[in-house]
Amino acid sequence: MQINSNRSFKLLSLSLALAAAGCSQSSKEPLSVSERPPQVSPDDNSFFGRFPYLSHRKSKPNNAQYETVWDRLLSLYALPEINNERIDREINWYLQHPQSLISLQQRAEPYMHHILDEIEAKRIPGELALLPVVESSFVPTAYSKSAASGLWQFIPSTGQEFGLKQNSWYDGRRDVYASTKAATSYLKQLSENFNGDWLLALASYNYGKGNVRKCIERNENMDMPTDYWSLNLPDETYHYVPKLLAVAKIFANADRYHIPLRHIPNKPYFEVVDIKAPLDLSKAAQMANTPINEFLRLNPGFSRWCTAPDGPHRLLIPVKNAPLFKKNLAEIPYYERFNSTKLIAEQQEEIIAEANDRKPEPVVAKQPAARYTSLVPTGGFASYKVKRGETLTSIAKAHHTTVQNLRSANHLGKNSVNYGAVLKVPPAAKPNGNAVMLAKSSRPSETYHTISKGDTFYNIGQRYSVSPKELASWNRITLKTALVPGRKLIIKGREQQVASSSNSLRLVHYTVKKGDTLTQISKKFNVSVSDLKRSNAPALANGLQTGQILKIVADSSHSMI
């Protein structure tokens, strides 16, 4: 016991001496920020090293007693203290760019409590809760050149391995709730694969388990150490682990590094609500009395205007708004949850895409065999899952479009594409005017049209290829009856059909200019205002904003400004 007391006294004396030395160095030469990461001098190394890794570590019996998520985070730190020049270089860079750590705290606020819940549930080191700092800067829609996506940057194949669905409606890699569960499970599995060595597990998360094993075997064959710091790794992985350890050390010593910590209460930010069936996202945001931008920040996994028809049937709702949302959800009639005509049409487009994936040539009906055949135009977007050995060039050729169109539709910065990725395939460059036949019906079909502001018997009739008189007759009204927005009209005998253009189509990304209106933009590209709204929902829920980027499928003969 006496030996331990003497050792503690010596360590305390050394810490006090170092702190005093730090106070005497009131002025230091500014470090260069021209490189990433900058060089660190020996003086800088001693400066960084004098802060203990877990100086703020706390111990409380119940995590609910922690006031902030940062207090709780530090209590879960479990990695050994490491002083290494590579970590110090990363600390140096972050201290030269403090705003990056400040802004990412704001982005992390909705997610940190859930992440810490999963960290505790899996019994893994708390430092891993900060991995999204390195992976995505806490941007849930982040997408890398290697097709990795989400807070935790899963590539398509690994995402599928851990149960993250990916289709044109939903990408589980962007789903904060699902991807956090998957990432913590994956990290725990990697640690077990490397006998509890978390640094090798982290390197594997970035570089791949097989690749890290090869590096270890290479060192073993040369009779060299096989710890993380001794491995010959590619540049990204070489810096990857030091970055995380640097961030963890800064957050553990935020006051000493003069990094302000945002006050984020140690309370759930969102509640997971089971919605049981598809729901329009704009309508859901209104039901939750939540701004659409905040709503989408909590639910970034959904790719279209509506939750995915095949699930998951859940939404993340701010805790304070959850009771109101659940009350409104219980009261809304099923048929008002979404535009059923639009949903059915888009599901049919998915069926076409799957059929065309299995067969090189789609089945084309030049003349429908029955009057009430259900048709869907070939001009809409389809989804396509990349097979081994395929390139954007081969995919574009197979779908009668261009590489540029594929790159624009999928925000790709290069011509290569990863196996397993799900691509949006824009309309064919040369539509033939025919539609793909999905199904035949021996009797007239029936659907409903929800009246919108500005609707008339004439334009509704044009949309469904029926006459105004037929509309009035089916609904037992006259042509003089006022059309009230929100009410539904019965449409008998036909499904909605959209005429395909004889000209080639092209996906345009248009940046909204000051003074623009939807009407002006629609005229510029010869598309309808309703089509513009459909293509860009729910982004237009709060109106048109200068600087917004709109997706427009336009005739190539029109302006591409």
C-alpha cells in the first residue's frame, strides 16, 4: 500500500509541475495549417501529452443521472490511454479548426442519446460513439466516392450483411435508428475477430477485415510486431484511428483545449413510432407539428415523398411532439395517409424495373388487348441493382440512357460503380411512345382522385383520359357543382395514363434563382407545376427557396440552363 501511495504522490506532483509549466507558456508560435495534418514540434507533443486521456471521466451508478450526453459519454470511455505523435498531429489539426468540432456538435444533437444507448447495450467503448465525427461529420445523408452512405458510412454489401435494406424507396444505411444498431453490432463483431483489440477492429471497419489480416500476416512473416501502430496500412487507414483517438481526447479535455461543449441534455431526442403502413412524409411532419427540415433530419432513410410501401413502418418523432403525432395518426383515415394513385403507379414502376432486370428486353404491348388494361409509362425513374463486373457504360447502354444521366441522377463523381449499389435509372433517351403492359382486367377498374386547389372537370378529365361528363355522372354531380379541395372523385374504367414524349428526355438539376416561381420554371422546361412538386416533394413543403436545387425531367429540346 505504501508503494502505491508514493507512486500516486509522485504522479500528482508531476501533473502539478506540468500544469505550472503550461501556465508559463502563455505565447506560442502559431502552427501551420497549410497541410493536413500539420507537423508537430517536440514542444507541441509535450503540450498535448500533459493532458490525461480521461481527465473528466466520471463514475455514477445510473446513466440517467448524467446531466449531459458528454458526461455520459466520458463515463463510457474504455480504450487505453495512448500518447502517440500521430494522435497529436490530429489534435493539432482540430485545434487549428475548432469550428469543425463546434458545428458537428449541433449536427450530433438529435442522435447522441440513441448512439450511447446502443454503445451501452453492446458493451463497447464509449469512444466509438464519436466515430461518426470521422466517418461523416454527423451528416446522415453523407455519400462517399466508394458508395458508402449514412452516419456510419456503410458500403452497400456490408449494409445488406447487417440487415440494412436498400431500394429506391428507402436506404437503411441512412436510417439513423437502424444503422446505429448495425454499426455497433459490426464493431463488436470485429473486436471479437481480433481478440478484443479495438484498434485493429477500427482499422478493419475502415479498411476491411481481410485486408487488415493480410497486413498482420505480412508483419508476422517478417517477424515484426502486429499491433495497429506497426502495420503498413494505406494512408486513409493510417490516419483513421488516430483521428478518432484525437477527437476522444479533445472531448475528454474540452475545457483545457478551449473547445466549448454544446449543452445536450442526457435525454432521448426522439421517439420511435410504429406507423403500421405507408404515410406521406409532408403530411407526417404536419401531424407532428415539426418543420419539414427537422423531420427529414430524423428520417433521412426515406428517398421519396412517402415512407416505403414494404417498410420499415416507423418514424422518428421529436419526443415533445410524439403525443400529438400519435393522436393525429390514430384519427387519420387510412385513405388520407397518402396519394394511393401515385403510390400504386410508383410501385408498378418498381415491378417493371425488376422485370427488366431479369429479362434484357421489356415486354411491349403495341396494341392493348383489352380496353381496361393497366398501363404504366416507361418514362419514369426505375431502380437497378448493380451486378458484378458491370460499369456505368454497360448499365447506361442496357437501359437506353447515357452515363452522364446516370451520374447526375445518382450524384456520382466518377464513372465506376460498386457491386450491389442500387441506382436510379432515368428515363430512356429515346422513348418509343409505347407503354409496358403490367396486367389485364376483365372489368373496369376504379380509383379515386383527391381534388386539389385549382382543379377543374376539364383538367381532371385530361389527366385520366375521361370526359368531364363522365366524371360528373360517376360522382352524381353536375358540371356546375363546385369542386372542393380535399374531397375525392370516383374515376371509373381507366387507370391514369401519361403520354410519353417522342423527344428524348433528360434529368436536369436546376438551381432556383432569386425571383423564380414554380410557374416560371415549369414554362421554361415545358413541364407542369404539379409534376415539379411531385418530383421534388417534400423539399418544396415550405415553398420555393433561392438556391434550392430542383430535379426536372425535361424534353431535351428545351432549355437546360
